[in-house]
Amino acid sequence: MSSTATRGDLTGTIHTAEVETIAAGGAGVARLDGRAVFIPRTVPGDRVSFRILADKGRFLRGEFEEIARAGADRRDPPCPDWAECGGCPLQQMTPGGQTEAKSRIFLDALSRIGKIETLVQPQLLEDTAPEFAYRIRARFQIKGDAIGFFAPGTRDLIPVNSCLLTEEPVSAAFDDIRQLLQEEPAARGIESVEITSLDEDPDMGAGLLIYPIGTRDRGKGTLSGKTRQAWRSFSRSSGRPLAVAGERTPEEAPRWTARYELDAPAGRPLSLRVSPESFLQANRSVNRLLVQAVTTGAALPEDGRAVDLYCGAGNFSIPLAMIAGRVVGVESSPFAIRDAEANAREAGLDNLRFIQGESGRIEADEILDALGDGTPDLLLLDPPRRGALETVPLILRLMPGQIIYVSCNPATFARDARDLTEGGYRMETALIAPMFPNTAHVESVTWWKRENAPAPG
């Protein structure tokens, strides 16, 4: 019940209500006088008192004050910086509760944004994936001698002493960098540092990519001579290789590469390398399972043809080339293209071709020419968070028999799913992958079939 019954501006007033569900972004959702109230740090089943921070008319934003009754999935967050940092808005929930919440977010986005009332219930890809110490790569913000993360939606730095999500080599490098910033003022002349585990073997350590001040706002920042020397000295003394964002051309060899293993089809070992400037899936164990699920469910005919949009360094296209007759990968980053080509050579594959360009601007004829005769049997896409709005017309022109869509954003996925449905495709299977435990990110993979498409083979 509400302590104030008026429907005027409720900003600043305190109320009590039960949290019903979790919204995209991680806030709990309660109801007050018929309106949704978004309350961070709450769990479905919690009965909480909260203060209204903003009255937006159609909905309200609240601030958690006190728990009157805890929900069944509430737990004590193990991270001491949890409340201030905001990077793990679901850490107060059990792993099972997080999975249920993310499945609901996925289905709600399909219904509300995609206008799709699907009968497909998403399944969990893996229920034993680690919920901590899983991130291969993490980017930390720096201001003065402080290092940490920006508070959600701001550039207010929240200093942290550690991050429970990162692999051990990343955590060890973070500890040393925090000490460096306290002891060496010249090292503070950067805006952020990205730390990446170099290998499956933790003894291989981590690689560093530093971002000069101004990179975020101007695209290419500046690095003073003293700051460069401070980080070079740290790199030498710590044994961690160093790269500077914006200083390498695609034709130059990378300063370092991160290596990760995949379970390739037919039991063939596959090791991929990724340079500092290329995209890398954050969770190596779940990515391995995700690639395995994609190749197992590809249902390609003998000598089948596949297209991989947003292919990166070949995370999916290279394993697909082991079971397909011909694969074409499309990627906008020239650094990732070089990585993909090198990975294909190392794997001994000659049935791939990589095209550099924006997936939404590539002509269908260019892909078809590279693919050979006929339309693709399979099209896979793994776009960034903004989704593939500009790419859907290309997909519909290519008319693949089946589509596999890997998504990290339910909202943009649902928007694209609506267009795919209107274009004659039907979603048949959906998985939720625990790629980002404790965060609000929802990773999904869905399989689509074109209506009246011929059977494989």
C-alpha cells in the first residue's frame, strides 16, 4: 500500500510494495496505483519500502530503502562494492533466480517490442557455468590515482578494490595497476585500461591496452611522453605486454594476442587468437559451449554454404568451415579481419573468405559471388548491442534456408525478430546462455527457418 494516495507528482514520497519481476537493466518492478515502479537492488518476492526518485508520468523510478520481507531468491551479494558499483545489478539474486529473470526479460521483449507471442520457451544452455572469475577481458576507468568503473549512466568513477567477475590473470594485473597509480603520478595520464587474459593457462598472464585521454570523446586521444614511459616501464617489470589504443594500423603485427580454445566439430582441436583491438567474447567456457551448440544445430547439408555476419576473429565462421563446403564472413573491423584470416590459415582451412565492411552496407551480390552458386543454407549473425536493424534487408535478400541469431540485447533482438517474422521466417528454438552472470546482460541464441524452405540436402 502507498502512504500517499494522490496521483500528483510523487517524487520524494515513501511507499511499500511487493516486487513482481525484473526489468531489462536489472531493476525490480513493483506496482503503485497502477503504475510500474523500477527499484534497483530488489528481487521478485521482496516486500520493500522505497522512495520515489522520479515521477515520469507513465512510470516511476524508486530507490530501495528497506526490506520488510525477502523474496525466495534473495541472497547476500558477495562483492563489497556491489551497491556502489552497479555493474552487477543481479548479484543479490541466486543463479537460478537470475536465469528465470533473464528468460522472462527475453520473452517480454519478444511480446512487447517484437509483437511475437512465441510458443518457444527458451532453454538454459548450461546450468553449471561459473558465476564469478569468468571474464577474460575487462576495461577499467581511471581518474587520478583511482581505478574502477563508472556508475551506471554516468561518468562518475566508483573506485573498486577488486572485481569478482574477472579471471585470475586480470585480477592480478588490476591489483598491480592500482598500486602503480598510487605510486607513479605519470601513469595517471590515461582514461582507461583494458586487461585481457592471454591464454587458457593462467600462468601466461594478461595483456594491457591503454586508452589515452580524449579517446572516448575525440576518437583518438593523446599520450604524453612521461605517461608512455611509465607504462612501458610497468610492462617490462611486470612481464605484461602493452598496446596503446589507436596507434596500430591493421597491416602491423599486434603487440600481443589472446588465445582461447574451442571444441571444434569432429573432435578437431581449434585454437583462435585475437588481437587487442578485436572483439573477444567475455566468457571462455560459455563461449565454447555456445559455439558447440551453433555447430551442432547448424543442420548443414553436405557441401553446404554458410554466411557469418559480424564474424569478428572467426569465433563461429572457422568452426562452421569445418563442417561446411564454403563459408563467407563479413566484419567491419580491419583488425578482426586480419585475425580471422590468420586463424583460418593456422587451422588449415581454405574454404573461407572474409569480407571487410559494414554488414548493413554490403551488397548481397558480393556475398553470393564469394559464396558460389545458390543462396546460403545458413546465415549466422552475432551483432553488437545495437542489433542488426540495418542488416535485416540484406538477410532477406540472401534468403538463407535457416538463420542462427546470437544476441546480447533482448530489445534490439526483438525488434529484428519482428522484421524476420514479417520476412517469412519462424523461430524454432531459443537458448539463454549464461555469458554474463550477475549482470543484466542477456545472451541468447535462436534458430530460425524460412517458411517453405527446402529440407537440407
